[in-house]
Amino acid sequence: MNNNILEFLAHWAIIALSLWVASFVFRGLSFASKQSLLVSALLLGLANAIIRPAVILLTIPLTIVTFGFFLLVINALMMLMVSWTVPGFRISGFWTAFFASIFIAVLSFFVGLVIFQTGDNPLPMPGTNHGIWV
């Protein structure tokens, strides 16, 4: 139980860090305060865990026709939905949300690899000994 809470907090921190970095990279993405950043990270995580799977399930034909690229649109829509619900979180438009969601997904993936590194990671981290070149 305690491990689940720590893992949840770590994921929340990763999303918050990714959103914060993205706000410096993309001019159209901004936060009015730390509170709006933390609430946005929490709601984005919840939206990706609860709402996104349902939307993906409903749009399977469109996702297949577009060879999976519609999933990028779904990610952007999740960010826009969170920005509409959180006061102080502003996204200037769809394309900002589209490219920011790609950036956030990639950054979150790599930060998560570093934080949650286990022996079964698909990408070995530099400086780790995996027994190949001992």
C-alpha cells in the first residue's frame, strides 16, 4: 500500500515536471501559479488513466484508418480538456496542445525510465553493467 502511494506521487511529480519544462519550451502553454501546475498534473494523470482509454476504445476505427496517428490527437484533446477545467492553466490552441503533448509524453517516458529503473527495462541506462562487456 505504501509503495503504491509513493509510485503515484512519483508519477504525479514526473507529469508536473514535464508540464513545467513544456511551459518553457512552448510559448502558448503557461501556468498562473504552482498550484495550477500541480492541479493540472493531477488532472492530466487522471484523465489519461480514466477518460483516455474510453476515448481510445470508442475511436478504434479512426485510429486504425490513421495508422495510430489519431492517438496523438487524443493526447492533445486530453491536455485541452484539462486546460479548460483548471483555472490558471492556459494553452493557446490545438497545435500547441498537440506538439506539447508529444513533448510531455517523450520527456515523461525518459524521466520515468531514470526514476523507475529496474532490471527488465527495455533500454539499459549508461553506466550500468549488464554482463555483456565485463
